[in-house]
Amino acid sequence: MADASDVEDQLQQLNNSNGKQREKPTPQIVAGLNRPAKYKPLGEQSRAVRRQTLMVILANMGVLSTGFSLAIPTVALFQLTDPTEPVHLTGSQAGWFASINTLSCPLGGLLSGLLLDKIGRKRTLYVLNVLGIGSWALLATASGSSSESFSTQLLVSRFIIGVVMGLASAPSGVYAAEISLPKLRGRLILGTSISVALGITILYAIGYFIRDDFRLLALICCGYQITALLCVLPLPESHSWLLSKKRVDEAKKSLNYFRGLDKSPHVTHPEVVEEFNVLQKSLQLREGEKKPSFMSCLRLPEVYKPLLILLGLFFFQQFSGIFVIIVYAVQISTEAGVSIDPFICAVLIGVARVVTTCPMGIILEKWGRRRSGIISTLGMCISMLLLACSGWFEFMAKIPYLPVIALVSFIVLSTLGLYTLPFFMISELFPQKVRGPASGLTIAMGFIFAFFCIKTYPELKALIGIYNSCLFFSIMSLVAMIFIYCALPETRRRTLLEIEEQFRTGKQRKPPTEVEMQNVLVH
């Protein structure tokens, strides 16, 4: 729960002293417990970290279907639109096939919010994987004799997988945030982004070998989704959700497990007792509060300001061509004159995204959000400009592998900022009282932007050509850089309450120095 997370963050800041090491650590009175200066909290010790990491990996297995669904148009559209096939899609139908999943994503996002609260994190993952199995099975068994049935079945399959994408956007991240301590939370939450990138890459790689059998590709995805469903079985439910549903003994078992202890309905370790009591009190306070309506909260500066900023980030994320490159990677590579096999180029794009996503937690902590966004958008602008110039100027067309370098660089640099930031910062910018509905609205609008861009890209390319389309993406990346510089606040090393206060008052309070933090801990 986010309420508890705020309190946990404050406790964690107290528990971890940043002071200089002494020859013999001296005890400090912190949060009512005697702890040495270099004490590592129970939830950060190796046994607990292994358990948290393994369970988050298993929870994210089903999220790979999001990557599969984004990549399938790239590897299947050549066959699906081939007029020599007995049944095939028209140009307009192909556009719907590539984009309709992003249109149904908001529905999945709204369903996710409802299911997470009603049935829990684990059962929501069950629903996600069952729907994924149905979608891939429907694609694999598409009619081979009737063009009308063929196109209808394909579009229904893509609509369902879009609901799965929306469902997959929250459960694993929420689960990771609730079972972990603040120091590990960022890297575990990134598991969802890594899973999506890995799913894209895996299907690109499979598509390299299977280029003319979309049914086999769908069967492979279906088989994988069944495996992902089985991976949910060993997951313990989040102790935060269990406690919110008054299932106290189960919550204690879950909390003990994720802190490296035996699964016991009795909490005895002092740290676990402390964490359990904080969580319980936070939930009790929340139950006693009367929540204002979301519409009335929209008038508050701490709500509408982050909402506008995040909508702007999602707008530029889509109109700078990030999702267009993912969905049409092979087609764009072919039309841009890539000299290597376009499927190899697509695989390189996928690998680049995975490799870049993995260290994003460290990069965002070291560089900060604004600097990452500015570097990302400037690099994207240059990459798309280079790709456009390779088609305009003959001397640049002679540069070996320039289109490949430009496309891969665009993917790497987008992942460093604009692709990752909007999803990462949703949990930071919105205040707790509106985080659920505001996040749902923002993600829904982001996918609507994605649908518009993916659906209209073929028309844009036909109207102005691929290289002018690249110029458009370059210009949008440049405008995105200006937007990030002017509007995006820096949230690194700041508490959620400090961020909320800045939006409310317009004043930014400097984060405390290490010396100030040590003085607080000592006194």
C-alpha cells in the first residue's frame, strides 16, 4: 500500500545511516531499536532478497505477453498481407491489426485496478494469463478459408491481448512495491519494463527463424503463457493486501516469508513486528479517512500539475515514434534501406532495449529524472535526423550501416529516458489520495496516443514518405526535450510528501545533506 510505503520510506531513512565508518560500530537508538551504524535491515539480507527477487520474476513471467503482442505485427504482417495467401488482410485491416490492442489497453487498465483491490495481486495475475492463453489460441486457430472470419478472428484476438496488456501494467509492479523495502523497490519495479523489452526481443528472434507461419508463432506464445500461468502458483499473496482484507494470519505468514523468516502466523522478530505495526496503523488511518471525489481533487495543484506533466510525457513518448519503431521495426528497417537482414535489425533493436532497461534503476538514481530525460530526447532527435539524412543525401547513404546505427541508437536513447520515465514517475508524482484513478486515467490516455500513432503511421508514411516521417519524429523529440527541461521536476532522493508539497506551494525544498541526516540520526 502506498500509505505504508511512505511510512516505510521514513523508517528506512532512519535505519540506514550514511555516516562514516568507525573502527567499531556503535549502537544508535533508531525507531525504538538498538542497531549498529552499519546494520543491514532484515528485508535487505541475502535470504530475503533472493525470495523477493524470485517471486517478482515469477510474477513478471506473464508480462512478457505484452512484449509479444507489441512485436507480433513486426514478424507477422508480411505474411498476413501477402496477396498470394488464401486469406489475407487488406491495408486498412493490417493497420487495425497492428493498433487495436492499444485501443483496448485502457479497458485492461481499469479492470486491473478493480481486480487488484477485489481479488488481490496473485489472482489478478491468474486472470491476466488465462486471457492471454485465450487470445493466442484464437490467433493460432484463425480461419483459413473465409477472409471475413479470418480478419474478425485476428482483430478479436488482438483486442483481447490489448486487455491483457492493460491488465499487465500494474499487478507485478504493485506486488514488487509491496513485498520489498524501499532500497530494493526501484530495481524490482523495473522488472515489468524489463519483461516487456525481453518479450519483444524474444519474439523478434523467433520471427527471424519463423517468418511465414504466424499460427506457429501464436502457438509458441500460447504455450509460453500456459507456463507463465503455472509460475503464479507458488507466489505468496502480498501481505499489504491480505492485511487490508483482515486476513491477519496470512499477512503475517507472507511478511515473515519476504523478510527471510519461516512462514509463521506469529510475528516475533522486532523488525518484522515494527513493520507490521506501521502497516496496520497506516491501514487503520486510511480506513478512517473520508476520501474526496477524484473530480473535486482535479482542482488541486498537487493533482492537476502532475497530471498535465505526465500526459505531456506520454504524448511525446508516442509522437516521437517510440512505439511506432517497436511495432513496425522490420518494415521501417526494410524501407530505410538497411543493408543487413531487417529481422536481424529488429533483433538488435530488441536486445538494445533489454540491455538498456536493466540498469535503468541505477541510471535514474545517478543522473536524476530530468537529466535522463534531456539526454534521452536530445539523442533521439539526433538519431532520427541521421536516419532522415541517410535518405536525403547520397554521401550519407554511403556510410556503412548508418540506418542500423540510427535505429538502434534511437531505441537505446529512448529507453534511457522518454520510454521509461512516464511509467516510472506515475508512482512518484501523484499524491496517494488520487494515485489509483489518476494513474489509470494517465495510462489510458497514453495508450490512446499510442493507438492514434500506430494506426495513422502507414497513412503518414504514404503522405510524406518515410524520411520526412523520421524528421517529424526528430522534431517531436526536440520539443519533448524542451518540455522536460521546462516542466519536469526532479524527484531523485525526495520523499513523496516533499514532491506533493512542491506542487501544492510551488516551492522546492532542498533534500538534506548526508551530514544533516547523520545529525538527525545521532540526536
